[in-house]
Amino acid sequence: MSDPRTDTAPPGGIDYIAVEESAPFQTLKRTQRSFVFPLSIAFLVWYFAYVLLSSFAPEFMAQRVWGDITIGLLLGLGQFVTTFVITMTYVSFANRKLDPQSAQIRAELEKQGDAA
């Protein structure tokens, strides 16, 4: 059997499998994953800690901090704040690190497409 990647060029002249296996694309994926996976794990730990505290430490969560404001309410609002902070941090990271790398890959692909 022949390897379909080494046969004729696909329509448009760009071998996307080769692009996916290329060093620049692998670097882009590694850069993105090195940011996303640790942050996702940290957020999930924070989220499940909140859920577990709500379930198994209701006295702690019901402690009043100020007036009718409880620790549980503050931690719950903290979940929303954390979500927005993570989103803004990722957008900033993508703008600084991922977008330049993907633009370079895209430019190479456009050159290949124009040459075909």
C-alpha cells in the first residue's frame, strides 16, 4: 500500500497532514497546550473545591463575613471573577504568543496555495 501523503498533491496543492506534522505547527500546539491545560486543571480544582465545600462544609460556607454576605457567597462570586480573569488572560496570551505563530503558518500556506 502506498502512503496517501506521498501520492498526488491534494486539491489546492496544500498537504494539510504535512502541515499538521510540521515543526511550526507542533510548536504552536505545544505553546497553546502549555497554557490551557495547567490553567484548566487549576480552575477545575478551584471549582470542585467550591462544590465540595458547599456539600460537606455548609457551616463554613454559611459563616457571615459582613451583614448577610457569607463565605459561600464570596467564593461563588469568585467563580465568576475567575472565569473572566482566565478568559482575559487567555485572550492576551493568544494575542501575544499564538496569533503571531499562526499568522506565520497561514502565510506559508497562502504562499503554497498561490504557487499551486
